[in-house]
Amino acid sequence: MGVGLVSRHLMKKRLNIAKQPIVMRTATRFALIVGPILILINHGDKIMAGEMQQLDWLKCFITILVPYTVSTLSSISAYLACERDDD
């Protein structure tokens, strides 16, 4: 089996894990809790002063994706580690 085939298989496996409802729910919870905290840290002064521009709001949206992504990647790693332990 070639390296590309192994990589595609592993990527498909990772995507399937990421799409599992429990993984998505957990990542969403983290994003909804941690995201606003990060937004307040990074943009709180502009929000309070009413100085937010369109680009700032885009950055806020991207900020919410960070904890979602970290949680999802952590879940994928945990699932794969459990599979290795079971072998």
C-alpha cells in the first residue's frame, strides 16, 4: 500500500471521527464557552467603546473556531489513541 493511500485512509478516518455527533457537540460547547472569553480578551475594549469594524467581527467569528478546532483535534487524537490501545 502506497503512502498516499495510507494518508487518504487516515484522513478519511479522522474526518469520520470529527463528524460524530458527540465530537461535534463537545466541540460546540467548548467553542460557546471559550470563544466568548477569548473575544472579550482580544476585543473587549473595542466592543465596550463601540469601535468594532467589520474586520473585527470577522476576527471574532474566527476566534470562536479556535476552541472548536482544538476540541475536535483532541477528540480525534483520543479516539485514535484508544484504538491503538485496543490493538
